[in-house]
Amino acid sequence: MELSRSVWMRRLWSNHLLLLNKVTAATTPIYSPTIPPLSPPRLGFPASSNRRRHSISAAAHTPIPTVGNGIVDVGSKKVLLKGLRYGDFEKWVQSQGFRPGQALMLWKRLYGNDIWAHSIDELEGLNKDFVKMLSDHADFRALCVKDIVKASDGTRKILFTLKDGLVIETVVIPCDRGRTTVCVSSQVGCAMNCQFCYTGRMGLKRNLTAAEIVEQAVFARRLFSDEVGSITNVVFMGMGEPLQNIDNVLKATDIMVHDQGLHFSPRRVTVSTSGLVPQLKRFLRESNCSLAVSLNATNDEVRNWIMPVNRKYNLALLLDTLRQGLRSKRNYKVLFEYVMLAGINDSMEDAKRLIDLVQDIPCKINLISFNPHSGSLFRPTSDEKMIEFRNTLAAAGCVVFMRLSRGDDQMAACGQLGIPDEIQVPLLRVPAQFRTVLEASF
Ligand SMILES: *[C@@H]1O[C@H](CO)[C@@H](O)[C@H](O)[C@H]1NC(C)=O
Ligand SMILES: *[C@@H]1O[C@H](CO)[C@@H](O)[C@H](O)[C@H]1NC(C)=O
Ligand SMILES: *[C@@H]1O[C@H](CO)[C@@H](O)[C@H](O)[C@H]1NC(C)=O
Ligand SMILES: CC(=O)N[C@H]1CO[C@H](CO)[C@@H](O)[C@@H]1O
Ligand code: SF4
């Protein structure tokens, strides 16, 4: 799911879209002119300048054609360590003739604070034979840093090249109150075709492996912990629909919350979905991590259009799945994201429908102001109207958050990557009843 839905990224998203509209398709990665690159830009395999005690060999990144099942790197036949849950990791270490205790020591070096090892040279204190075995049979890296850009609001965006040459992005967002969030991608592109989501226009290229997902969080900590403090939250709001890659996403979240490793609190790892019902059921059963669902509309007519996944799994089914799935969970609230679009879904009837829809679902609602500069067909709801909408929900007892539009938007959000060098997924026909409202807004 796109980050653009979330409060703190909404404002970042649209400028990028605006820019994309102005730039020719052939340009490779573009950024708003308002975003200066970090100086000096760190390219290639970076020895993060502030992690001085590491000696990181800047080996050239040779692209290999495929990534296989994400456990064994088909190019090198080595095991991708970051694609293994702790249990499998330990088994693998044992299968190579080493003790579980050594597995734990290695795990702590890969994921523990201040090490985040991603090469054999960073494994101080491990048994020599063990290190030798690892250098023969284990792969430490799934990603290669291509570029880092920093916005004036402190947000950092990292572009990664994958082993097959595709590019994904990860965003690190320092928030107030000492919490920093890393927004990770789960797929290259996305198949869900939400209207006006830039990633959606690319179509789906492939799933990310668990190692590729986990390593985004590891890199975020490794590169930026010194600058921004501890990175406490993970959101799956970059490129892709995480639940369409559920096997690898579940694996990645399990690795992220492991208490001897990255140790994110499950509550602070949020998987965001457009509403894939079967996978949603599985996620609620198999994971303790948080869930965000992009609602965006209060009836099927609108939702079928702006989020085509709704044609397969309609609102009633989606909400019923949540109602059932949350029953077995204690102290668990789903987060609903709702982007306010003038004349499309911001009426008082919508507010009332929303209240009915989420009744008896333990939830929080996030009202997101659509950015007026996006160059898309949609227009934002006025602040007054949003406040009224919010108040209506709050009066009915909903837990509701809201972020009004701001004028100082700076940076592109994650997910808005992928310059369409190829055929784009076409936009859907605007339903007749909304044509007037959209045309009037121009
Ligand atoms: C709806 O949700 C998607 C995904 O969450 C978001 O990117 C988009 O901006 C929202 N609005 C529309 C009109 O699709
Ligand atoms: C992505 O992963 C899911 C399982 O998590 C699988 O069903 C799906 O086919 C995969 N998609 C692609 C394009 O490989
Ligand atoms: C979720 O948390 C409960 C209670 O702490 C625990 O028993 C269960 O094993 C956890 N489930 C997963 C999938 O981590
Ligand atoms: C489908 C739907 O309820 N759309 C409504 C969204 O809000 C506008 C008013 O702001 C109505 O005109 C639409 O009918
Ligand atoms: S098209 Fe994909 S990435 Fe974009 S908002 Fe929809 S689910 Fe998210």
C-alpha cells in the first residue's frame, strides 16, 4: 500500500506527482528540485560515514538475473541470511555443523544495535571456522544503495538497487516525540491499480524477498540511527500491496520483531492493505503486527472505482472479515485510512455511513487531506469540511485523527517511484456521476 495514504506522507506525495507530470518519461530517477541530494551523495555500497568503526568493502554490485526463492541466491548458490526466520537460521547454522549459540551470536551481529553487519568483515568475535563457513556459504546483502535524498523536513529517502537491477525505495521519517519511522516497500510496482497512485501505474514487476524487505529496515537503522535516533516504527506503505506478498511479508515481520535482533514492537510494525480479504484473514491469524486498511470510500460504487480491489472484495466483506478477525485479538485496533476527496467522499452522508460501517470494529480512523497540487483529477476537501467530518465521527465515539493540508510540502513520498519507461496501466473510466464534480474542479 502506498504511503501516500498516511497522514505524514500525503503532503509529500503530491509534489512528486506534479513533477512527474512535467518530466519526460525517459528521465531516470527524478526528484523535486526542492530536494537537494545529501552532500556528498553516498552512492554504491556505502560505508555510512558515521558508522566509522566499520570497514565496509565497496565491492561492485554485479547484477544477476534472478533472485530465486529468496532463500538461496541463485547467482551464487549462497544462503541469504536475512531471508531466514530465527528458527530456520538456527537450523541452517546447525546443518553446517555449528552450535545454536553461534547462530545467536551471528543473529545479534546482523540485527543488533550498532553492528548491523552486512559483510564478513564486520563479524568480530566469531569463531574462525564459523566465519570461514559463512564466507563460503552465506550472503549478507540483498540491497545496494543507489541514492539517498534528504528533504528539508528531515525525511530521508533511500533508493536501493536489487540484484536483478530493479529499483525500490524506502523512506525514513523522523517524527516528533523521538519516534522515527521507516517506510518499506514490499513489491516492485503494484498490481492493485488504485487510481492516481503512481506505483499502481507501473503494474507489478515482482514480489520482494523477505531478505529485501528486512534489509530496508536494517539499512535505515544502520545509516541513520546516529543522525535521527532510534528507529522505532516500521510501516509497509512503500511500493506494493504487502498482503499480495504475504509469505515474505510475514517472514519479514517475524524477523523484525525478534527480541534478540531488530526487536521492533509488533504494535509498531504496521502492514497496510487495500483490502485483500483472504490474505487479511491469514495476516490476522498469523501475525501480531498492526494493520492499516485503506478505506477511502464509504460505498462500493466509489470504492470500485478508486480502489478496484473492491470489485473482488467489497466493503461489506472486507469489514466483516475485520469484525471476525479482530474478535480473537485483545487490545488490537485496526487503522482505517480515509483520503478526503472534494465532492467524491466528503459529504455528511459519507461521515454517517462511515460511522455505521466501522461500528463494532475496534479501530482508529485517519482522515487524510488530499494534496491540492497533485495534478490529479481529485481536489481536496476544505479544512472546514474536514473538521466538520472529523467532529461528526468523534461525536459518534470514533477515535479519529486528522491532518490538514499544509503549504510547506517538500518531498516525494515512498511509493511514487518508477518512471514509466514502458506501457502504463491505464486509468479507469471515471464513473458518469463523478465527471461533473471532477471537471468542475479544474
Ligand atoms: C486511496 O487510497 C490509495 C491507497 O491507499 C491512495 O494512494 C489514494 O491517494 C487514495 N485516494 C484515491 C483517490 O485513490
Ligand atoms: C507473490 O507472493 C505471493 C505469496 O506470498 C504469491 O501468491 C504470488 O504469486 C507472488 N507474486 C508474484 C508475482 O510472484
Ligand atoms: C501473538 O502474541 C501472543 C500473546 O503474546 C502469543 O501467544 C502468540 O504466539 C503471538 N503470535 C504470533 C504469531 O507471534
Ligand atoms: C458516493 C458518495 O456518497 N459520494 C458523495 C461524496 O460526497 C459528496 C459531497 O461532498 C456527494 O456529493 C457525493 O454523493
Ligand atoms: S496501487 Fe498498490 S501501492 Fe498504490 S495505493 Fe494501491 S495498493 Fe498501494
